[in-house]
Amino acid sequence: MQPASAGVEEAATSGGVAAWPAAPAATGPEGQCYDFRMAILRPGLSWLLALAAAAGCSRNRADLSTPAYAASQAVAPAGAAPAAPADIGKLAPDFTAKDLDGHDVHLADYRGKVVVLEWFNPKCPFVNMSHTKGSLKGTAARHMAEGVVWLGIDSSAPGKQGYDADDIRDGIKRFGLNHPILRDETGAVGRAYGATNTPHLFVIDKVGTLVYAGAIDNSPDGEGESPQGGPLVNYVDAALTDVAAGRPVRTPKTKAYGCGVKYGS
């Protein structure tokens, strides 16, 4: 079976996706810079101190206006699509998404842990084969037992294949999954990561850096029976082994295969 086309529609998405939170710049008490003219009116405060306060205020305002500070605090506005997909070696885009029970799951809450994101569609034949016969069978549970956080993400839009919550629950049961599947109805999270296929896997290290993006393995039939370029390689297993050993991921990016993500238009 040949992999399906991975065409991703270009459309505006809802906000809530941003770079993994950076530590805020130090700008003084409460992060504020007070107007020196009010300080001048205080009894006992000399003009010299007032001018010093003004200089400090100007400096703090300049710090707050720098591109670096603005970038560290940036959050995608509602209705805006992320400027570019996530890239290897850069901080993974942070996000909040709801699980099937309506509970918010915030990626940044897992800082300090290795995280795997798996783009999921319970009706996709490649997802089905990978979870029942191929390289995804039992893989999430095995790594979760080692302390890895595994999150499935369904970016199917309303009315598209894989969107229905009952279908997702059925897939969780059929595949014996113990990790949450998050809803990304607007496609904002999927587009932020550049997810094109189901399955499409992303590995994030303990400091929040994206270290792997691509296919689960080198067998694009989804069954693990047609490895390309040699023996079967589970790229996620290999990436997690490298991360645990504290070395760079030797194969940080591969081409995903499977069904195209069913984004809305």
C-alpha cells in the first residue's frame, strides 16, 4: 500500500500556540516602571534621586521594548496562524488542548520530562496497522513505563474523518492505549508543528527542545514488513535511546508517511 498524500490546507487557526515559555526579563518590583514625575512630588526626594529614577525607568522601558523580550513573551493572537512550523533544535511550540473528558492538558507542565507527540486518527488505515501490527504496537506503554510522557493529538476538523469522539474512544480501546488523546479541532497545534500525516511523531527533550520529527519507522506500509534502506528501524525508539544517553539524536528528522491530517479549510 502506498502512503497517502500529505497535503495540508493553508488556513488561519485559532490562537493559544506559542514558543515554550521563557523566563521573564527582570524589570524591577512587579515588573513595573513608575513615572518619575510622581516621585518628584514626594517629600524629601531630591531632584538628583528623581533624575536617577527617570534614567532607570527609561532603561527598563527600553529593555521591555527589545525584540528579544517581545519574542519571549509572544503568544499567537486569536485567528492567526503560526509563522513557521516547529524546527529541530528549537523550543517546541507550547500549547493547551483538551482531552476527551474536557480536561486541559498544557505541554509546558511537562517541562523536565521527555515528551512524545503522536498525531492520531482512529479511522486512518496506517494508524490502525501501526498500532495493531507495526512499530506503534505497545510502544507508547513501553516508554511511559520508563517515565516518558506520550500524548496523542487528533487534529481532524469537525465533520472530517477521525473527528468523532466515539471513534477516538473506540480506537483507544482497540489499540489498548493508556495515554490521552487531545482534541485539536482548529488545527492550530498541528500546523504549529507542521504535522502532515497520521501517524506523525515528535520527540521533545527535558528542556523543551524538539529533537525528532517524522515517521515512526522506515516501513511506509505501516506494518513493519517493508523497511526501506535496510533492516526495520523504529526512529522514535532510537531517538529516545539517544536522549536517555545524553547524546544528540542521530536521525533527527525523517519523512512522515500515512494518511494526510484532516485539517479544516
